[in-house]
Amino acid sequence: MKKEKSLVEKKLTSFKRRIGIFAELWDFLRVRKKWWLGPPLVILLLLGLLIVFAESSAVAPFIYTLF
């Protein structure tokens, strides 16, 4: 039982760390008024998702025609 709790605690810590990175990024954008960084970050995120989904799906031939 103690081993399971330790594993859960590790996963929760990892999750909090990831959320912390995004929270720090949001605070940086908000405090420093760097709103122009928002659109490039969104485009990079969308392209990354497109690449991940295009690797092993039936949609790949249609995505390749976009480029």
C-alpha cells in the first residue's frame, strides 16, 4: 500500500510541476504584457498536435496535401 501511495505522490508532483510551468508562462505573458507571444505559441502547439495525429492515422494523406 505504501508503494502505491508513493507512486501516486510522484505522479501528482509531476503533474503539479507541468501545471506550474504553464502557470509561470501565463504569469510572464500577463505581467510583462508580451501578448504578441500568444499567437506564435498557439500556432506551434497546433502544428505539434497536427504532427502527432498525422503520424499514425488515416488522415495523414489529407494533411500532407496541406503542405
